[in-house]
Amino acid sequence: MADKTMPPNDPMPTDSAGTGMAPAENMAPDAGAPAGDGSVMISMPKVAFDAIHQLIVQLASGVDSLSKNVNEQAAGAGEPPAAEMAPTAPQASTPADEDFLKGIAQEGSQR
């Protein structure tokens, strides 16, 4: 005996049942659908875009500056100053740095 309170167990309802997909002509076109080449559209907050833009501009100006230095060196404009060639001496540590390092060492030994 079938339970009359349960809906029918038909996995593919018919269009006459009022469910299912709408006819294709009634569907809205998919705006920005990829052309099948795997491209996708993304959106991001303007703040994130502005941060990326600023980073790229800074990188570009750094590369431009580096390019000028390389071109000057290649043209024989002179050797780079000795200060740039010499390795930098390690900075003298301050008492605060020493205390910080001792604290880290103590924490590590306690674990």
C-alpha cells in the first residue's frame, strides 16, 4: 500500500507538472559567458585593485631606475661607487635587541 502523504517518486517531472526547466527562449542570455576558451570574469573590490595598481607602479619605477643604472654602467659612465660594492657591515645590536633575542631563546628552551 503506497503512502498517500508522500509525493510521487518520479525523478524527471514533466513540463505539465509546473516544474523543470523553462523553454530556452524564456531564459535570459548569460552576460559575459566565456567563448569556450576557458576565460573567466572576476570582480574585486576597488580598494584591492587600487592596491595592486600602486604595487605595479612602484615595481615599474624601480625597474626603470635599475635600467638607467645598468645602461649607465654599460656605457662606461663609471664604476659604481665603492660603498655600493663593499659588503655592508653588520649593524651593532642594541640592548633591546639583545633582550629580545634572550627572551626568544628562553621561550625556546622552555618548550
